[in-house]
Amino acid sequence: MSTQTYAPVDHHVDDPETAVASGDRKIEWARQHMPILAELREQFREDRPFEGETIGMAMHVEATTANLVTLLADGGAEVAITGCNPLSTHDDVSAALNARESITSYAVRGVGDDDYYAAIEAVIDHEPTVTVDDGMDMVAAIHEDYPDLIDTIVGGCEETTTGVHRLRAMDADGELDYPVFAVNDTPMKRLFDNVHGTGESALSTIVQTTNLSLAAKNVVVAGFGDCGRGVAKKAAGQNADVIVCEVDPRKALEAHMEGYDVLPIAEAAEIGDVFVTTTGNRDVITREHFEVMDDGVLLANAGHFDVEVNVEHLDDLAVDRYEAREGVEAFEMPDGRRLNLLAEGRLVNLAAPLGQGHPVEVMDQSFGVQAVCVRELVANADDYDAGVHEVPDELDREVADVKLTAEGVAYDELTDEQREYMGSWQHGT
């Protein structure tokens, strides 16, 4: 193992006691609105499925995540956690987690690259037997720098689209040496977290950060996957004129059939007022686009990493850059135009000063899936070879059933005859 000595969060905040009290209030508020985790908490406290396990996590450390962390600890695990984005941590929530038994938090908001990766190494020094990632940085660090740990890791879970893409590329190269569930790809995560969570939280953060309306503005959404679809839908609901930019002809056609304008990004750059990137790829908005944008445009990234808006190109073009408003940096062009970048080009719904992340109810579903996937890995590790695995459908359905029960919603079940009919190839018209 490394000789890493990066300290937990309480060594980095000015008043740990006040921070803990503030964090506890946020965690408790979220807990009141997370019925799936409440149901699982009762089960886990009784069954203790994670007794003897150490869970290493790299996640956005805020109140909803904290409820997943405490749930895993209530199930018997020792948990070590750090952030998965330098600007998404809420220090008070991190301090409140660190003050709890069986939990160590290294997450600190605003750290530089060196401390960001030092904190990941500090989590790995706990020798996790399960990993829970958002973006795959921990899985990558273990494989690159701590391969001796792999034999003792039963498996992992990946939360987000970007992380799953990285994992699949790693798996295709034959370099992923333990099983990881693609939690992002389950219906209970993808159809709610990505569509509704990203759509609502990204746009609400943009509006709150700028105090500007989206109505009658040209909102350019780069990428029409689940996240982009959600941003486009919610922007249209706020009376924006939505323009979608895509590289996949099928997704471009889907956006067209949904009623959105579809343009190449070079053309959209000339008429857009607000730009939101949701692609998971790099260099989506670059020098050629900045050169033709109107004065006063807003640039926001809703993808995981800060590579979608090329900030280096923006800085090279600018003759001045300054804080126009908290969370908004203005880049002044030689001709006097000002292009406004939100949250440093990082994940806007969490990295902006007012960013709270996805709505609590949405994250209850995503983290419910995370929790049952960790339970599955610990209980049935031998059933999964190294590589990326789809979440078993019965686990996803279990989480949906808990949510519907909590909401008081009843639904139908197939009869025996219907099941037999659907399972047979011999029945015709």
C-alpha cells in the first residue's frame, strides 16, 4: 500500500463541530424523503449483510449520497469515502459523515488535482473489498497503482454514464479485473436520474446562479442521450426554444421527431443564448464556436468531467476574465463580447455554489439500486466474472416495488395464463 497520509475532512474545515451540526440537518432532511433507503435500512440493520466488508467510495458527497453511505454502514460495513469532483462536495455533510461510527470521509470541496487524487488513495488505503464509483476514478486508480488489492475485491458499482463508458472501454481492452455493475444503465436509474434528475437540477442551478429566465431564449443542448433528453424537455417546459446538437443520426432524428430544432454545433453557436453540454465527450464547444457566439451567452456543462467546454481555448481568446457573479466567470473577447462560464465548466448542478444536485426523490431510486447491487455482490460474488455486468432485472424491479409501495401506488400482475402465453412460441394469433 501507499504511504499516503491525506487527512479526513475534519482536519480541513475551520469549525468541525458547527459543520457536523449543519451536515446532520441536511442529511436528516434528505432522509425524510428517501423511502426506498428507509425500507432497505430496516432490512440491513436486521440482516447486517455487509459485516466484515470495507466499502470504498468516490461519489458526490452531499446529503443524498450521505444517506447511502450511512445505509451501508448500518448494514455492517466500514465505509471510506471521498469526492468524485473537486467542486461537488458539501464540506458540512462530509464532516457529519466523518463524525459517525464506521465512516471515514476524505472529501473536501475545492481541492486541487494533487489533493483530489491523494484523497482517493487515502480511501484505497482502507483496502476496500467493494468499490462504489461515480466516474470510475477509483477503479482506475486501483488497477493502475494497487493491483495487489484486486484479489480481495468482490466487485464494484458504477453510478454514472461517463464511468460506464470508461469501464466498457477498459473491459474491451481486457484490463478490468473484477466485476462491476453498470448501475447507470438500469431503468430505475437511467430513466429517472438521468432524464428528470439532470434535467431539473442542471436548469434550476443555471437559473439560480444567473438569476436569468430561460423563457424565449435559444437553449442549445449538446447530446441527446438520457441526460440531454431531460435537459431539452425541462427547458422546453420553461418556454425556451430548444436546439439539439448530435453526432448520432438516430438520436438526431429522435430529437427532430420530438419537435426540437437539430443543428450542427457550429451553426447553433451563432444563435444560442444558453449552452448545456451533456455528451460525456471532450471538446464539444471549442475556439471556433466561441468566436461566433453572441455577447452574454451562458456556458454550462452537465457532463461528468470538465472537458466538454474547452476552457483553455476560451481563456486564450479572452483579453480579460473576471467573476461576473458568484459561480459565473466572464471571458471578455477582443471585440467586447462577454461569454459567461458557469462553475468553471464542471458539473453545473453540483459544482456551482448553489448546486444541490438531483432532487432527493430521484436519488433515492438511484441509491436504492446501488445498495441492492452491493448486497448482491457480497452475497453472490462467485456468480460474476471480471468485467462489466448489467444489473439483474429482479434487483431493479425490487427497488421500483419498494418505491410504489411507499407512494401507495398499486399495479397489476400477469395471470398464470398470461405468463404462459408470453413465454411460449407456440401461441399464434
